[in-house]
Amino acid sequence: MSATDPVLELESVDKHFQTTSSFVESVKERIFGEGPKLVRAVDDLDMTLEQNQVQGVIGESGCGKTTLLRTVMGLYDPTDGDIRFQGKSTSEFGKADWKEFRRKVQIVFQDPFNSLDPKFSVRRTIAEPLEIHDIDYERSDIEEMLEKVGLTPASQYIQQFPNQLSGGEKQRVAIARALITDPEVILADEPSSMLDVSTQASILNLLNDLTSEFGVSMIYISHDLSTVSYVCDEINVMYLGRIVEKAETRELLSDPKHPYTKALIQSIPIPDPHHKRERATIGGEPGDPIDMPEGCRFKTRCPERMDVCDRKPRDVDPDGDGERTVACHLYYDHEATAGQADEPAGEHTPETPT
């Protein structure tokens, strides 16, 4: 792999789950030949993660963020599409390839209280991935990693157990465990969401420093746009399993295009009771990922809804510079596209509006 090649690529990735049928639904399926209903947790998703880049995925709870990470990690098999690591498709991986992949792609889970084995000391927790991957190590290597994640002096922490650590200290141990194998990619699943605000800030600062120091790439997911904007170079806005807007972080925050992105930004708390701004105008709850609405998935909550929203929006490059994609009919020439069919499944090439 050359220095300019992406480290991780997702192309038209789907992850669908079959629902558990009730007795009545099972009878209907047998009589009427209806197939089982699907939960489309991740749908037709594209992403390219460059070397030493941090990409964020933002969206409400239930939009498919964690499913995306678990699919990338190989904990779920993708229903369709292709995931490539260092240019090679994971569908072609053998046992040795998967072992190497799991060494080079590490995950930091959301809940530090349950992601650590309560019977393992800090030393054993960090040493375990080294032993699994047959990597020689010394006690000094573990102590050095503890120092790098801010657990100092390391000698004070190395023999402690999870019940002797605070939430922030647990998450630092989890981050140390992820970094000890010298990975290429970190998958961070809301790593600060269960911590208090002051501890969140220290974990975010730590991740910023470590991604620069170790040169790793990271996919960072969260429901909190303020934390994602602090850590990430680029942000993907996800709604009901689909990326509805993707842009460089500063561009997205200063000039959001999709109505859902605008609402998320308007909802970021500002610590000033006298500050006046436009309120977010969306209401209701996210749609049902089982009975997905036809056309745009956001249309039932969108203040900009139009008749054309009953058709599936294409990914459009609204500025024509290749720096952003938006899945929204607001950026279509509707007369030019009138009568065209919906975007075919898997066709996900950004278009420049005419």
C-alpha cells in the first residue's frame, strides 16, 4: 500500500437484519408468500478513510452508527457491498488475514464499565491483545503505554482492577489496550458519552493527541455534534442508515446544506442564556427502519418538504467542487430530473446539479 492509498474503503455497504416474526406474521408469510421484514440498519453507505484521517459519523440514537462499526470490524457480515482494508476486500480474507486485520483495526467501545473484564488487572488487560497476536513485550512496554494515555505514574495503575478505577481511567485503559498493538485504524464508538463533562474533555484531548502521535486513522461516532467537530477532520451525517451529508468539518459547521444537518447544529447547546438563535424546526421521532418511508427518509420531519421528496434523493455535489455530498432534493434541478426513476440501489456517485 502506498502512502497515498486509503486505509479503509466502504462501497455501497448494506447491513440488514431479519425481524422475528410473530405467529400471525409467519402464517401470512406462508399463505401470501411474503418474505420476512428487514431492518435496514445500514443502507448503501460509502466511505473512504485516508491515512492519518479522523472521520466522524453523527446521528440520532438508532440511526445505525454502532451497526456500521460492528460491520466494519467484521462482527457482522455485510448484507451487500464491499469493505476493503489496505486495498483488499474483507470478503476475500482467510483466517490469517482476519487475525492481521483485528490487530491493525481496533475498537474502543462506548461503555468503559463493561468493556473491561473485572477479573483482569490493568496489566493483563493491556497484555492480552499482545499475547493473542504473538507480540513480544516487556512490562516496561505496558507502563510506557499507560503513561501515554495519561495514567501516571504507571506503577500506581498497572496492578489495579477495574473496580478500583474511575470511569475516565477505565476508558483510558481501553484506549491503551486498543493502541498497544500499533493499529492502523481505531473505531471509536461514542467513547466519551458515558463520562461526565470534565472527563469527556480530557478523553477528547487524549484522542486528538494520540491520533497525531501514533499516526492512526479513526472513525469516531457519536450523537453529539460538538464532540465530533472537536475531534474529526470530516463529518458524515447519518439518518436511518444512510449518509445524508458529508463534508469537511469546518465547512459543514459553517454552511450546512441538508435540513437534518441544520437542525443538529441548531440543537448544539450554547452556554449563554442571553444568546438568541433560530430554533431547530424538526419534530417527531425518526422513522421506522423496518417500514422505511418511500423516497427521502427525512421527509416526514423535514420543514422543507416538497412533492419530489417522495422520490429517493441522489447524492449531489451542491458546490460542484467535489468537497461535499448531500442527499437532498433541494439541490436538484427538478424540471431537468422530472420523470426520472429513483436512484437505483448501489448507484451512489455524487452528481453536480445542473
